[in-house]
Amino acid sequence: MSAYNIGLSQRWTFLQRTVKNTADLFLPLEDTIRNSLIPALLGRPVSPIERRILAMPYRFGGMGIRNPSKTADIVYQTSCEVTKQLTDMIVNQDRDLSTLDRDMIKQAKSDCKAESERLLKEEAEDIANGLDDRSPKLFEGAREKGASVWLSALPLRKYGYIINKQEFRDAVALRYGWKIDETPEHCGCGSKNSFDHIFTCTKGGYVSMRHNAIRDTEAKLLKEVCKDIKIEPSLIPTDADVIHGNVSENARLDISALGYGDNIRTWT
């Protein structure tokens, strides 16, 4: 995704900015994107409305795989608005750049950005109205702040921002409510499988995985300021009358740390 959105797609964006009336010329490219690139990325073909979703920016619940035949005219018009003064100077052979009204250029950029946002909001609303079942809620969730960070982050291995092909496809399927291939019809507990059940069933393991991920992250951060970090240490047995909480024989803490705010006190 990063290679496509940050690198490859910028090649034809430059052409769209500088050449007029190219929308029809990009139809074969859009056909290749929809019928070859997207199925190769996601492992499934997409419907017309799903293609519209994927064409939206990350912050609007999409994946930034823009439709070049639809963006060509808009990109060209925006470029013309922003560079109008420079174009006039070139036509008039004026070499004095000090005459440029930089405030006007800045305002033109601001106006174009505002218009782009308006069009994107209208498109997002139109898409949401065309969805059924649980899809509108999922599409709304994908537009929440921070919901698309995993898509926009650069895949830097040293920070652990790398996921394999299957993980990527599964994450996209969860994002939009698509069926994940080879998912069992029934859970190990005997109940019928669904996204909601998978992530709440204690027998499936996802509840523990989410808990452990948060626990391990907190422990890693505490190592920066504390010492003697322990994960899930056993509690000293005590009577039920002394504390309110888990007093079973095998009760454990999530984390204990020595030295947070007090050199000799253990925090839990």
C-alpha cells in the first residue's frame, strides 16, 4: 500500500496536473487497478460500491487507491487554480518573481483544499447511504480518528510495522466486514462464528491475546523508569475479609514494578 500510494500512483498524478482532458485516457489503467491490482492485494474482487470505498482517503474510511479516471479533471483544475499567477507570468515573459502575490496563492490552495474536503464528505455520505446490513457502521468506524493509522504508517521493520500478506488481507476484511476465507462456520465453543463472537469468546483466545498485548506494552514502558518488573506474579494468599477482589489460591497480578515514585515500594 505504501509503495503504491506514496510512489507508483504519483507518476500519473503529475501527468494529470499538467495535461488537460486525460480522464478517458486513464480508463484502461482503472480497469487494471480494479480487476488485477485490487484482487491481488485483497485476495478478492470488489463490487462497484466497494471500489468507491477503496478510492476514498484513509481518513474517510478508504484505502487511498484512487480512481485515476475520476481524479484527472479535478487534479488538473486544482493545479490551474494554484499556479494561475505563474502561468500568466510565463505567458507574459515576466521574470520578476517579486510581483507574485504569495497570499493569493496560499488562499487559492486553501480554497482548493476546502472544496476537495466538501466533495469527499459528499462522496462518503453517498457511499454510506448505499450500504446495507452492518456495512454503514463499519464504514463509519473506519472513518474514526486513528482507525487508519496502521494503513498510513510506513512499513518499518525495526519498529514492528510489518504485517504479512495474510494478516493484511484479514485486517482489511475486518475493517469492512468482509468474510475471511477458510473461517470455520462454528467456534470451538459450539456457537456459530461471527466477527462479534470471535472477538468476545473466551475459548477462542482473542480476549486473552488483547489483554496480553496491553499488559506486555505496559511492562515494556515501565522498564524505562522502574526495576524488577514482573509479569503476572502470584499474589500472597490472604483472607477474603482483608481485601476485596480475587482471593483464589492461584490469583495473580498483571504487572508489578519496584521503584515507581518510591525506591522501595512495589506498585501493581
